[in-house]
Amino acid sequence: MVAIINEPTLVLNKNWKDVNVCTVSRALSLVWNESAKIVDHDYQLYDWPEWSKLKAQDGESVIRSARNSFRVPEVVVLTTYDRVPVAAVTFSRRNIFKRDHYTCQYCGIQPNQEDLTIDHVVPRASGGVSSWTNCVLACVDCNKRKADMPLAKSGFKLRKQPVRPAWKPLYAAPGIRKESWAKFISDAYWSVGLQK
């Protein structure tokens, strides 16, 4: 089980655009140093003195010290940073599944995760490399039928061209889905099967 101080917190820039995910520990440090404010479920902003006085509601996660308990922030907004960083998404099996929404890129079905494989559009036998632009999810049946054939000879068509995805909290916080984040992240992103 992840310690509460290591749980993820969504970071928004000054314009309320999601720019990062950090640990609760880091978020509290940002708030303590007045670099960020905590965003509550009702969009109210709190600095450290205000937040530290709030009582936890039933079922809320808390951090306990010898004398106090503090609510765990799920969203913080930076007080000065208004840019959107250019962050590269690491090429990995897990991130290909997220980019392709757990969907076969040839037939469009969404089977169980164990029934999906990674296919090289240009087969490795023909010089294809493992990269964002050459790897896609394929169901086991499509992958078997395509085998080592080039796309043009296989009779298959890609549903969309594979590209390196733009950074989103989805890539920084694997498997995490906090309802409080839904207010700040687009519906299209939020509908991705994060809990698969």
C-alpha cells in the first residue's frame, strides 16, 4: 500500500491547466513555501495556515502528526507558473496501452488487457523498430493474421496513425483516477480506461 504522503496530487498552473502530478509530500511543500495553493472540492483556494485549520470530513484521507491531523490535498494550483511544460512521455508497454485506449488499432475491439499485444506496423523482420510511430495495440487474432506482413500486404488498415502522445496526468500517475481531478481534465481524457 502506498503511504499517504506518496499518493499523487494533481498540479495546475496559474491558468488552471493540468501540468504535472506530484506526491502529497511535494504538494504540501509547495503550499508551505507559498508556491502553490490547495484547491478544495468547491474550487476554494487555501494557503497553509488556512488549510491546516480545516477538519477532515468522514472518509477523507489525513496525515497525522503528534498533535494534529491534516487533510490530504488532491489538487494544487501554482501561484506564479503560467506556462505549459513540454514533457515527453516515456515509450513503454504501459503507455502504449494508455495511448491506444486499450483498443485494437486494426479491428477496434476492446478485449481484456491480456488479450492485447503490441504489433510492429513495419515488422521487425523488415527493419521496423520499437517506437511510438511503429508500435500499436492489436488483439491476439489481428496480430496472428497480420503476422510479419507489411501493412499494405496484410489487408489491414490502422484506425489512426501512431504518434508520440502529448503528456497528460494519465502518463504520470499510472492507474490513478481521482474524482476530484475530473473537474480539471478533459472528458475525452477522463473516459480512457484508467483502471484496466
